[in-house]
Amino acid sequence: MKQLSLKIILLGSILFGCTHSPTKDLLTPDFLLQKNVKQVTFQGDNERPRFSANGTRLIYSSHHRGNRKDLQVYETDLIRNKERRVTFSDGAAFDADYINDMEIIYASTTDEIKESPFLNRNPDKDFPPADLYLSDRFGSDILRVTLQPGFDAEAFMLPHPTKPSVIFTSRRGDVTGIYRLDLKSRFVSLLASETGKDRRYPTLAPEKSRVAFKETNLESKQQSLQLVDLHTKQTALLKSGEGHYRDLFFAPRPPSRLFYSILRKGDKKYQIEVYNLETKCTQVVFKGKDDLLYPAVSNESVERLAFTRTVQEKKQIYLVNLPEDLGPCLPDTASTTKTEMTDTLAAAPVAPAPSPKPVRKRKPVVAAPVVTPMSKPDASATPIQNTEPTPNAAPPTDAVPTSTPTATPVEKPMETPAATPTSTPSVTPAVTPATSPVSVESPTPAPSPVK
């Protein structure tokens, strides 16, 4: 009996005790022990750093400086080690990025709050009422480029010789999606939006034809990383089910490497990881005792990583050369768990089987047939694709509908329910065109500069 109990205990610990993060025991370099580590900010709370094209300047948002609680845009000259404030808005100014050497784009709540003071008296902290603005690097020549009520932010530039545009996150009604703004015509078009799903943190791939974003299923709360094609507007799954993703950023230089912060299941702090779209390899860049957020990579031959780290309950920005060797790819948690369970069961002592007892013969008993009423099909078992057309937006003409083959269930060995796969499956699910029940902003004439 003792041997049998030991076997049951070992099996139970495998099935129910493997809730730790797959990166918990993975040896990763500590950025504080690296050479050439540089702390950029020393005051307030700072977030979302972005490099200039030549890597000599860093732009970011900061708040809690003195009596000022709202976010404002700051810039630091990395060569002269000199910081200056860029925006002096009445509301919050955040999510800044460079358009070129002399211009920036950022989000601000100034006009939205003034236009609807009673409606925006207690704004949503996650989705504050904000619009996008173009400005020079000194904040003197400002132009408002979006007029849609709601949250417009998390923008980045999509360069083009004749049709420059901006990709950004917009919350319209109760739906958060990814949109595209033509800077010349001010026309806004939909990229990816769907009822029941929040999509945000868009970032442009190095080849300038695909955009990655984070998707949250509002019903199941499961998060995933998705990729949308700018031409076909079709989305494809990159990875999911690992934890909470945020702050997506593509490295400017190929190969296509997606950096992000993630709070993995079983962990207490966010860490920075990178996913290579070509090799399907996920690696830990940095992890530690503090939250590591907002990764950004410079466009230089020797790449540098900028990120935010919590220091004494304050968020400060650090710079470090990106390590050339990030270590091994994260293992497949499901495969590891199967191997561990098989080895443990093989090593566990097995109690000897008891001798069989004689079986008495009994007359067969014929049971009366039992009629079981037919159960109704569960409508929630099969997800229904949202095919509601988008008002004021024509569907993509070059999108080719694809059929998804029905997978035949295959009997698998017993798996750990708490284990989470950390690598992307080799088979990419069929892409689906993005749909949206929300209206798309119609073209509006170019507004006059806003003071």
C-alpha cells in the first residue's frame, strides 16, 4: 500500500503542481550585470521610449514630475546626455514617436476633454479620450489629425514616398481595433477590428507589409499575438495562451523579430522576450525581480535596447546593447511535461498485483432498454465567425476565402492541464479576413493648426 500511495502522490504532483513558468529556471543574463548599461531617466515615471532614426535621441512620456501628474512628452539627447520637455498640453500627452528627423506624432487628451467636459469627467485609465497630433520636435507647430471621439493612440509611422500613413489603435464605441490613417487625405480605413475582441499595440514588420498586434478575447480573457497583412487585411495567429502580452515592437532590421513584454503564468513580474517569425523561436531577452516593460530596438548595426524598469516604485528608462546570444529557444512545455511524467512513472515502484479470486457463475440478467432523450446541441461549442459587414468600408477585393479542414481528434497521452506551450505550432491556422461592426471615419478636410 505504501508503494501504491507513493505512486499516486508522484502522479498527482505532476498533474496539479506544474504551474510554474517555463522560464523560471532558465539562465538568462541580468541587464544590471552587463557592460555599457545606461540609465536615461532619473525623475518621475517614464514609459514607451522610441529611438530616432539615427539612434542619437530618445523620445518618451513622463509624469509625476513635481506638481504635474499628467503625462507629457520628453526627449533626451543621448550624445549630450541632456533632457528637455517637448509638450506643454493642458491634458495628457503620450505615445510619442518620430516621423522624421524634425517631426513627431503623439496622442493627447487636451481637445477631447475640452469638447466634452461632462462626458469625460472620469475618463477610462486604459482608454482615455485622446486624438493624434503631428508636431515638430519642439512642440511649437501642432496639427490635430484625428477627430473621432474616443481613444486614438499607440501610433507609428508607415513611410511611403507618395502616400505616408499612420497605423494606430482606436476605440470606437465598445470595440478596440487597428486602423490606418492617410496623412494626406485624412481618410481612415480599417485593418483589424471585431466585436468581442480588443486589439491594440500595433507594430510594423521590417518589410513594411505586415502589422503585429495583441488580441484579447473579452469572453475567455485569453490573449494572443496576431499578424495582419496590409494588402489583403487577413490575420494569422502567431502564438497564444502563454500569459499577458503588452508593448509589442518589431526590430527595424531583418529578420522579423517581435519584441514584447509578457507576464507568464506562474510569474509575478513582466519580462522581455523576442519571437523570431522565421525560425519560430521564442527567447528571453531580460528578466528579473522588477517589471520590465516597453521594449524598443534601435536601427543601428550594433542594436541597442531601450526599456522601462521599476526602481523604488518608479519607472525609469535604461539602455543596453542587445546581446548577440540570447540563449536557447524556450522549450515546448507540453512535450517536457509528457517526458517527465513518463520517466517518473517508470521510476516509481509498482505494487505487486494481487492473486485473482475465483469468479462465480451467475445467470445473465437482461436489462430493460433505457430511452435517453436527445440532448440539444451546444451553440457555444462551435465559434461563429462574425460576418457582419463593416459600414462605410468596402471589403478587400484581393482577399481569397480559405476553407479550414476539420481536424480529426487523435487520442493523446495524458497531459498536464496547467502546462502552457511556449512555442508556436508548426502549422499556422487559416487566415481570416478582419470584420468590424463599427463605422469607419469618413474623410475630413485638413484642420487648421491647433495651438
